Amino acid sequence: MELNECINFLLTKAQQVVFQSLKARLAKFDVTPVQYGILKCLWDEEYQTPKQISEILSLDSSTITGLLDRMENKGLIQRVPNKNDRRTLNVVITEEGLKYRKEIEQIIDDLNKDFLERFSEEDQKQLKNALRTIAR
């Protein structure tokens, strides 16, 4: 099989193109694409444990810990004791983490539009369904 016909190669190449575009667009906020994922989790649900976030984003616990450390140092998030279970911490968004929500969400909308407008509406649905099927 030719390399450019291999599903792994094609998915990796496509992911790299989208990732680099998102990384460049988020740079002015000093937020990485993965940090955006964490912010999005917290914008959608105010209190989450590191484990919940790592499950949503499919990240391992050692990766999430380092990411949360860097985001806490930037003042984007805060880890606070869980009132119901003192053995766990909740991750909460700070005012700084909320500051650019609208601008960042617009960047995400624009990015999706820029990449998906290359496809018809039907092809967009098929692409998303195919990616969901693979991800399962």
C-alpha cells in the first residue's frame, strides 16, 4: 500500500494541518489547542475533576496534571478541594480563563468553517460520522 493511501498517514496529516492552524490562531491568547480543550470542558461545566477532563479529552493522568499545572500558573484555572470528597480536587475556571471565551469560541467556529466549507453539507455529515465511527 502506498503511504499516502494509508488511513493512519491520512488522518495524521489532516490532524497536523488542523492542529497547526488552531495553534497559530490561539497563540495570541497564550493558549494551546489542548488547553483550549480543557477551557471548553470548564466553560461547559463549571466544576470538573482532573479525571473527568482527562476522560473527555482522552488524555492520560500524567499529561493532564502537567497541563493543569501550566494553566494554573497562567491563572486560567484553579484547583480547589471537592466539598463532597476531600480526597479529590475540582478544577474551576477563573476570571482570566473566562476573559477570552467569546473570542476563542469564534476562532473555533471560524476554523471549523474554514476547513469544512471545502465539503458539501452531505459530505460534512459523512466526514464527521466516519471520524466518529473510527474514534469509537
